[in-house]
Amino acid sequence: MTARILVADDDPKHAQLIRLYLEREGHQVLTVSDGRAALEQTRARRPDLLVLDVMMPLVDGLDVCRILRAEADPALSGVAILLVTARSAESDMLLGLDIGADDYLSKPVSPRELTARIRALLRRVRGGESREVLRVGELEVDAPRFEVRVDGSPVRLTAKEFAILELLAREPGRVFTRGQIIDKTFGFENDVSERTVDAHVVNLRRKIEADPADPRYVQTVYGRGYRMGER
């Protein structure tokens, strides 16, 4: 599964190391050294995935993520984003996820782990092998096209939000524990906490629910986990 990947990192040695490992996987890789160039090249080249260092000159990685998620063009707003940073506190990770990043790695980064996470992200973005459109009420989840519509209107989701929604929509009414959601949508990422799942669910509800405080689709089953509503 090859892809066009943009790596934005102001450390040239780190960027080159990432590039070499990704090119060994067969990916086409472009590197830039600041956030402004990352935005310019994303709009010009339309990569499948971005690897963003958080601490960059001109525009930092968090702001690059915020700006892209607000783009009107789904090809830009829906691009998969992996943040890489020296910050390792859980609050930093949750902030990255809250603004729309799909994944988060703390430095020092193992190149093998990075490439494995990218493979997992690309599988989710591209919808695996499923071909059907899942429908629950006015909600439609089109896995092969990575599209979601509510009452006919398109909704832009990150790759992780889409993966969670697709999982729940495949079996409306079934309760998935947070642990099961992690196993099925985060793959080998064994350092993911249950709070990470909750952060993604909060963002997902903001986007698809008419009233996020009283969700119709992504419902909480207290003491258990989450389920897709059947009404």
C-alpha cells in the first residue's frame, strides 16, 4: 500500500531518516522544513498523509493541523495527519487529537514503529476492502470513498474518527468496550489509552450529532463503552 507522504520537520537529519524508511516501503516522499511550506505543498501536491513535527518555524505543526481541518476541500481537510513531537505529556497528546490529528508519536521515534503506524493509518483512510455503504437512520458511512453524510450533507472526519464510526455502524446496537475499540481501530498501537478513545468520540459527536449532549448515533453505555444507536 504505497502513498504520497509529506514529511515536515525542521531537523534535516530526522526528516531524512524518516524519508529513507518510508521510501523503502515504496512511498513517494516530499520533505519540507517549516509549517508554511507544509501548507503550501499540501495544497499543491495533495498528499495522502502528513507527518508533522509540532515544533516548527513560521507555522507549528498544531496550527498546520488546525488550518487543514478547516479547509473546504475534502481532499485537504480529510488528509491523514500524524504528529511527531518531543512533548510526551498525555495533555499534549489529547490536544493534538482534539484539533484533528489522527495519531501522535513522541520523540525519539522508532522508524519501524513510525512506518507501521503509517501503514495502519493508510488502511483506515482507504477503507480496507469493504465496498458497501453503511446506513443508520440519516447517517451514511461510505467506507471505500472515506465519506460520511448526515441527512445528505457531507461531514469531514479524521481517519481515526472514521474508523471508530465505521466500526460502530457495522453493528448497530452492539456495545463495544473502549478496549475493543482500541484493538479494532488502533491496531498495534498498544500505548493508546481509553481517554484517547473518549477524545475521538467527543470530536465525532460534534460533527455528526444534532445534539452532542444527547447523541442519536454514537451513544455511551455507562460502565461498558459505546454503541451505534438503532433509531
